Amino acid sequence: MYGWHPKAPLGTSWQGKAWGIRVIYYFHSGMMPLYLLAALGKNEKANLSAEEKQSLAKAVTELVAYWRRRNEQGIH
């Protein structure tokens, strides 16, 4: 998916240089905002399951469809 980066590190002040969390976000284009889909502690989970990936992909599909409809209607 365009703009999908499942393991972007984000530092936290209490964990210093270890960068303690991973974020999953989605950016499509200027037609819709950047969405934070999940934030996980590195110690919580190494990878997403196939079911979790599928669920996130479905959410992204719905978000894109919503923003396309909204932009076609000229709603800002």
C-alpha cells in the first residue's frame, strides 16, 4: 500500500536511545489526513499476524473510500 510503513520507530523520553515503540500509520495523499492506525511497544509484539494485517488493510480501504466520497461532494 502506498505510504505504508509498518515499523517506523518513534523515540520515547523514558527509553532513551532504545526507541521503545513502533507505529503503523497510513498516508495516502493531500486529499485525506495522515492516520495513526496502531502504536505498539517493542516489547509487546515483534510482528503483526496475518489477521491483524488484513484488518488494518480493510480499515485503510474504508478510510480511502470515505475521503474519496467526501472530496467528490466538496465537503471540507
